[in-house]
Amino acid sequence: MKIQTLLLLVGLLLPQLALADGPPEQKNFPQGVSTERLGDELWREVRQRDMQSSGISQVKGVDSGILINARGDQWARFRMDQLSTFGGIGIAAIFAIIVLFYVVRGRVPIEGGLSGNMVHRFTDYERVVHWTLAIVFLFLAITGLILLLGRPLLLPLFGKEVFSILASASKEGHNLFGPLFLVSLIMMLISFARRNLYERGDMTWLLKGGGLIGDGHASGGFFNMGEKTWYWMVILIGLVIAISGLILVSPNFGQGRLIMGLSHVVHTIGAIILIAVSIGHMYLGSIGSEGALEGMKTGYVDINWADAHHDRWGKVCHEENLIIPAEEYARLQGQKPGSTDEMATAEQGK
Amino acid sequence: MIEYLIDGPLWYFSLAVFVIGVVWQLVSIVFASRKQDLSVARDSATSGAIRTIFTRFVPHKEISSQITIQVVAGYLFHLGLFALLFFAAPHVVFLEHNLLGFGWTPMPHWAFIVSAQAAFLGLIFLWLRRMVNPVSRLISTLDDHVAAILTFVVMLTGCFALLEGSTGLRLLHRFSVELWLIYFPFSALMHTFTFIPSRAFTGAWFGRRGIDA
């Protein structure tokens, strides 16, 4: 009995003695988990395996058996190192190019100046839809950029306390306004799709770079090739952004971490592309091109602007006698004849 | 210091201005001197008043197709704002603890989000329509724009403070609410209360003359 007890004690103590006095080199068990610095090695093995290791958990749910998601770490590094860095640089570069373009080229004038005679281009509803989408998009772009670039750019400027408030507000605002973007997008699709279908002559516009390449005039219909391409970019990339955003904001439809990570990457890349191109759209629709803003501001454009940028549509306006004289247009806008901005500009042009 | 001011004196001041201002305006309307109507009544003024209060909730057939945006956006905004104001969980708790002493079942979080989105979309649509339509733009005053923007700011700061985790965002929302309450009685926002006597007055006038309108 005494011998048995002694053997049992030796048997229990031997492994402990081996651990205490063993050589410093690693001891690898068949499962591949080192016992040297047990905690470090174990967690490193769990985190850095090539494959996703899944176990058993009493918690029932998507990915609940995965102790640590190694791909999540990869996604976080990609977001911090590449996505935010190159995304920020890309948007800043586009902005710089447009500023440079404006400095070199200036505002593109209309040949012969503005006439003051107008044609109707957009209804009230179409303009409300456009500006709703624009407001929601700008809000989402600003809050999204704060979330993407805030840590490297704003945190050093404002400090942790102010930045945490800003980031928290941006996250809530972004999540709440996201579905409104989808609603506005659908309204935009219904209102403008027919007139944005590609047609004969659009390729000519593209080959001439919208009038920037060569001396010839780039012909365009109600919408030119550039506007149509921008429209379909907004619709298609916008839908991708909206759907990936809904996947991110509603994580209770069975989507796992992998789908969430991918959705985030797709969402961010799509948003960066739209934000970058939208800077060009905003430039061309306002200070970049004379008379362009009027269409979305009042619903009417100068006939000379229509002839210069949308000659095929302008021709139809002439043929069907859709031109509204300056005095009549002023009356429609509730202004005294001769007091409109267009009249003043037209006078300057003469 | 700012927290004390916003949660304390400014809150009570804004509430007092709101209550006294609204009561004063309504009493002024009710007791305003009117010319005595000497015409022979062809029909009941009271039934005309009651009928008009309710029939004005639906647009006239003749113009309904021309004002679809205003009607849809108007209902989206007003119903959304009403739900947010009285059935959002933070508001129910606030009203119970700070004003009424009793509460009621708040709406679930998803309904809160949908109401907020409906209210935002409606308000943006209504304000843009006011801006793009030449007639609406001409008859709009500075007060109309200030009232719309101030309401938008209150809703926006409320949505920012949705997590209820930041004192700064909560104070920002409460401060915007206090500005809104102070502005309310002196602005177009008073239509919240005056739409009923306004419709009733018109309805009574028409009813007495036997006009079905």
C-alpha cells in the first residue's frame, strides 16, 4: 500500500518537476500547441492559424463557435492601413486636380453668352428628388469620411473627448440616414431612367472627351454621355453601397463576420468612388460651367446653354417652339421683367 | 456650468416661454374681436366647423394630383414627428420623470428608427418643395425657413444622441429643443395648435352660408 502511494505521488509530481527543471528549448505536443509560455503560445496558435478554427459553444448563433476570428484582424489592418490611407489620398487628389483645372481653365463660358430666353428642363418633383438625394448623399459622405478618416486626421486636431462625440454622432447619423439614401435612389431611378438610356451619338461625345479633346463640338441629347454615365454610376454603385450598408446596419439576418467584413470593404470602396466623382459633378454643375446650375435651381435653362451642351435637345426645343422669352420667364419666376440674374448676365455678355 | 444651465434654468425658462406664449396666442385668437354676422343663417355654423376640421385632412379631388408631394411628405413628417415626440423610449422616460409623473409603453427601437426616417424624409421633401417651386418660394417668409431648419436641427441632434452614451450630445439635443420651445409661440410652428381653430373658423363661416367646401 505504501509503495502504491509512493508511486502515485511520483507519478503526479514528475511532470511538474519536468516543467520546473526542464531544458529551455520548446516542448511541442502532438497537437502543435507549445507549453513554453503557455498563454502566449496558445493564443498565438488560436489567432494565427491558416484555417478558421471552429469549436463548440453553448451560445447558438452565427460564428459563435469561433474563439478568435483571424480574418477580422486582417480586415482591421486592411481598413486602417490601406482603405483609409488610399481612400483619403484618392479623394484629396481628385479635389486637388479639380482646383488645378479651375485655376488653369476657369469657368467654361457659353459661346455667345446667355440669351435670357429659357427652356423648361426639370419639373419641381424631379428637382426635389435630385436635391433630396444630394442632401442625403452629402450627409452620408461627411459622416462616413469622419468615421473612415477621423482617427488619423481629426483626433490629433480635436482631442479624444471632442472626437469621440463627433464619431459617435456620425455613426448614429450615418446609420439612420443610410436607408433614406436607398429611398432617394429608387425615386431617382424611377424619375430619370428613361432619359438616361444610351442612344446613338453618345459615343461621339465620349471620344471627344465631352469637348475637351480636339476643336469639334461634342454632341449631346437631353443628357449627354458624361451625365448618363454619372447617373448609372450613382444608381448602380449607389445600390451596392445601400445594400452593403443594410447588411452592416442589420447584423441579425444570419450574416457572419466574413460577410460583414466584405460588405464593409465594398461599401467603403464604392463610397470613395462616388464621393470622388461627385466632386467633379458638383464642380461642373456649379462654378465649372456657365448656366449649368440654373436647371436644378429653377427648372429652366438658357437656350444658348442647351445649344452648347445638349445640341440635339436644343434643336428639338427650337423646332417645337419651346423657348420662353426672357420677359415671360421673369413673370413665371415672380420677378419684374429685366431683373433676373440671367438678364443681367445676358446684358453683360452683349 | 453649461450642463447646469441647460438642464436647469434654461430648461425651465424655455418651458415657461412655450406654455405662456402658446396659451397667450390661443386666448388672443379665441377672444379676438370679430364683426357680428348679420346675414340670415342658411345652415349650421357648428356642423360646418366640425366638418371642415376633419375634411381638410384629405385634399380636394380637383387639386390632389398637383399636391401629391406635399400631402405624402406632410403626413410622413407629421406622423413621424408625433411618434418620435410621444413614443420614443427616451422621451417617454423624460416626460415621466420630469413633467408628468406617469408614463406609457414606448414604441420598439425599430419603430423609432422608421419614424425618424419618415420624419426626416418628409421634412427634407417639404422644405425642398418650398424652395424649388416659384410660388411657394415667393409666399415663404424667413420664419418658415427658420422654423423648418430649427425643427430639422432638433431632430438631427436627437438622432446624434440616440446612443445616450454621451453627455455632450444629450446637452446639444436638449439645448436645441430649448431654442425650439422659445421660438415656437412666435412662429409658424404655432400651426400645431392653430390649425384647429383656423379650420373651424373657415368651416363655420362657410357652414352658416350653406357653402359645401
